[in-house]
Amino acid sequence: MTTLRRFCCNDLLRFTSVNLDHLTETFNMSFYMTYLARWPDYFHVAEAPGNRIMGYIMGKVEGQGESWHGHVTAVSVSPEYRRQQLAKKLMNLLEDISDKVDKAYFVDLFVRASNTTAIKMYEKLDYIIYRRVLRYYSGEEDGLDMRKALSRDVDKKSIIPLKRPVTPDELEYD
Ligand SMILES: CC(C)(COP(=O)(O)OP(=O)(O)OC[C@H]1O[C@@H](n2cnc3c(N)ncnc32)[C@H](O)[C@@H]1OP(=O)(O)O)[C@@H](O)C(=O)NCCC(=O)NCCS
């Protein structure tokens, strides 16, 4: 049985096994604490019987006007619990909050261009590649900025792909 619940401070001391994956970014404690304090609705954990952490998602809501959007900062599932629709459920939770609570126009995320597993998953969840960000990861690997329009974006304007790649300095940060 899986329990999906909000992530809490104590989980920061227990989720290392999930973060050992080389495609999962590990941030410093203050980064996680900021997310917990500012966007608690966007930080969820999946737990197995015995309180074992199976995976988690963290994100935020940001932007101005029609760029108001939910953002997936990290989603990761421990290897032994993969292909059980866990990431899908965690993504659906974040999308629901962005859509129904925060009335955002879309959800976006960045993924390494080489992370074909994650890209396949996002495509299965109806995300499209909005733009390529050249050398987004440590000045080396390109990132893909993927998006999914939410119900507020009636004309689906947020997911019209850009025709050219961008560089990290062209990204909007808010
Ligand atoms: C990407 C990741 C989060 C997927 O987690 P998961 O719980 O296994 O994914 P789900 O079971 O919810 O998969 C949903 C759908 O995505 C697709 N998918 C997931 N893993 C896949 C794989 N290895 N190959 C092909 N398609 C895959 C499938 O269509 C799947 O549906 P299906 O099983 O009915 O075919 C997990 O592999 C992971 O933690 N990877 C390392 C961290 C990472 O890359 N995070 C994303 C960073 S941007």
C-alpha cells in the first residue's frame, strides 16, 4: 500500500536513498526548507508500509500574467518502486494544485536532453517540448523545457513551441 502525503522536515533526513540516483539533483538544506515554507502544497512524498520513502515531488508556482505557472523542480522515484505509476500520481497531484487551487496557465519543467526515460514519461503525461535550452546543465548538456497547458489556458497559447533554441540567460526568472 502506498501513502501519498505532504513532505515534512523530517523526510529530509530520510530521503537520501531516492536522491542517490545520478539523474536526481540534490540541493542544500536551505533550498528544500525554502520550498517547504513557501510552497508546501507542491512538495509530496510517496511512502511504503514501514515508512520507507518511495519517491517525492517538489515544485512551486511562479510567474506574472499569462506566465503564471506551476513548476516541477524535482521528481524522483527509487529504482525498486519504478513503473508502478508513482511518478504519474505525484505529477497529477502537482498539476491539480496548479490548475484548481492556484489557477495557473501551465506546468513546466526542465529535463536533461539525454534523460530519455523521464522525457518518455512526460510525453506520456501530455507534456510537449516547448524549447531547448542550450548548455543549461553546468554549461554542458542541453535542457528541454517541457510544458503542459492547464484549463485556464483555453487557447493553449503556452504550449506553442519556440522555433529556435534559447540560452540560459534568455530564460525568465521570477
Ligand atoms: C522518471 C521517473 C521519475 C519515472 O518514475 P516512475 O514512477 O517509474 O514512472 P511511472 O511508473 O509513473 O511511469 C508513467 C509512464 O511513464 C513512462 N515511463 C516511465 N518509465 C519509463 C521507462 N523506463 N521507459 C519508457 N517509458 C517509461 C511510461 O509510459 C509509464 O507508463 P506505463 O508504465 O503505463 O507504460 C523515474 O524513472 C526516476 O526517478 N528517474 C530518475 C530521476 C529522474 O530522471 N527524474 C526526472 C528528472 S527531470
